Amino acid sequence: MNLYQILTRCLWRRKKRVLFAVFGVVIGTMTVVGIFTIARAGEDQMMEQLEKYGPNLTVIPAISNVDVNLGGLSLGTLSVGENYISETTIPVIRSIADGAIREKMGITEKGDIATIAPKLYINSEVDGIPVMMVGVDPEEESIVKSWWRVNEGEFITGDDQVLVGAVAAELLKIKSGERVKLNNTKEVRVAGVLEETGANDDYQIFIPLETLQSAFGKDGLISSIDVRALCNACPVVMIADSLNNRIPGVRAIAVKQVASAEMEMMGRINRFMVTLAGITLAVGLFGVGNTMLRSVNERIKDIGIMRAVGASRNQIMSVFIFEALVIGIMGGVFGYLAGTLLAYGLGPLIFGISVVKPILQYFPLSLGLAVAVAVTATLYPAFRAARVKVADSFRSL
């Protein structure tokens, strides 16, 4: 009878105890896989929410508020600085943004990388009703605001066309195909009406930038610039710092900095859950160790007989290590499956995630953790088994 036959018979005779050991490993790996899967889904959801902000950073005029005092009497605040940004800053912003992305991401291809979407805001009226008109680059704006959907008509395709927000179209009582006047001078056609977004876009009219600049005498001026670097790992904060340091009169604000509180809270939750997973793994380790130690005490007679017929200490240890490997592999496989199911159940409760996707990369992690826990827990019992003497086994009869 070889070593593998002995192992198979031992496992079959002690199948209940082995199943209890496997169950302990499954609980530990299930918790780890479930927590990691939920955490990954939560991070993906957070990144998706950040994407809905549109740009990664926004460049606005660097206007300062100065407190005005006369003696001990406060006269309020005074805004100091230009309310507009020159269009000449756009190539500089693109150069800084694209250069930082190329350096960080190792990109060598030529061409534009970041999306630069300038805007000009003008308070105006249409048929006596106040409305905010926004000059945009239609192509760039559609990339930054990927959630835009045209409910009626079509997107802007010409310089004499405009796009109207859902609420603005309702208040102004205009539909696609109708014509409106800009500053009571230039007449443009309504190309389409946007679906309601729940944001400020619903109350605005979007016009090609040059058309709005010409109609209101704001040639070469813009109110803000949205920058979107289309990669999660892009150095957005570094780009913002470079823009603030190198371009006078502007202030760059990274959207990720605005959402830093939410990201920090996500990190704390993840750390708590990883700690909980570690504790569960430790409990599983002690459970497997206790099971294997009891197995050694129950099999002293068998160990003594094996020693009597010439089995070496290494062979005795190998039997228990092989048992641990079987327990670890079974625990890893079922732990991964159970952890994925756990994520499906708890994901919506913790983060409100509608769909949690299984992550195949966590299967090797589950298998490795389970085997490591089982083997580590078995080392001491295996060492004790190898130290059993033939005389000790006869005393147990």
C-alpha cells in the first residue's frame, strides 16, 4: 500500500472530520472573496459616479474675494480679478494635460489625449424670459457629458443651431425646428431638446461657442474650461497643480478632490472589511489546527504501526501535509463560489450595488489562501505525529 492509498483511506474513514475542517476553511476564504468582490464593486461604482461628474477637472478664472472695511464697520466683500479666461490658454492647458498623461501612462503616440471643453456663460432672455445661454464646442461637450441624450430632434451639427435643456424648452415653449434670437440680433434654429438630466443642463441653452461669442461681443473669451482625461489612473491632481502654477489668472479644481471625502470613507470601509476577513481566516486556521491535532491523537496507533513497518518521519508528516492540501483545495474552490454568492447577497445591502460581477482573478487568491491556512494549521500536528514513537502507540492500545 503506497502513501496515496493510505491518505485516501484516512480521508474516507474520517470524512466527517475532514468536512468540518473544509467548512472552517470555506468560511474564511468565503469571507475574504466576498469582501474583496464587494469592495471592488463598490470602487467601480464610485468611479462610475465620478465619471458622471463629466470632467476630471475644471479651470475657472482666479477671482478672489476681499473683505472691505471702513474703521470697524464691514462693508461686505469685493470680487477682484477677471471674470473670463482668454481662449489663448486652451493650447497651454492641452499641452500641460497631455504632457502629464503621456509621462504618467507611458504614451508615445502623437495627437490629443485629454478632452478640452471650453464654455462661455451668458445671462440673456428669450421672449422676455431670463435664460442661461452656454457657448460650447459641441464635439468636445458631447464627450465630457456622455450621459446627454437628445429627446427631440438631433444634436448640434452647424454654427446656427442650438440645443435646449428639457426644462428650458418647456418654460420657453419651444420645440426642435423652431427659431430663437440671440441678443435680439442673430437668429438660430433649435436642433434638438435634451432629455431631462436632473442637473443645471435642464435650464440652459447650448450654442456653438463662436456663435455665442459673436452675438454678445465676447470674442476670444470663455468662462470656464472642463478637462477630461479618459483614464482612471491619470494624474488629475498633478495636472491641476501644474495649471495653477504655470498659468496666471486661472484656478484648476480636480473633481476627484471634491469627492475625496467619499473615497476616504470607501477606504475606511474596505480596511474594516479586510480586518474582518483576516479575523475570520485566523478562526479558520485554529479550527483546522484543532481538527488535525485531534486527528493525530486519535491515530497514534496507526502512526506507530507505520513507524514499525519502516515509515520515516518525513513520510508521516507528508501524510498530514497531503491531507491539508486536499482540505485547502476543497476549501478554496468552495470558498470562492460561496464568497461570490455572498457578494451577490450583501452587495446591494452595503453599497446599493444592483449587479455584482464575479471576479475570476480572486479564484487563485482563494485557492492560495485556503491552502496556506490549511498547511500552516497542520504543521504543528504533523510535527507531533512525526515525533510519535512505536512504544507510545502500544500504550494507547
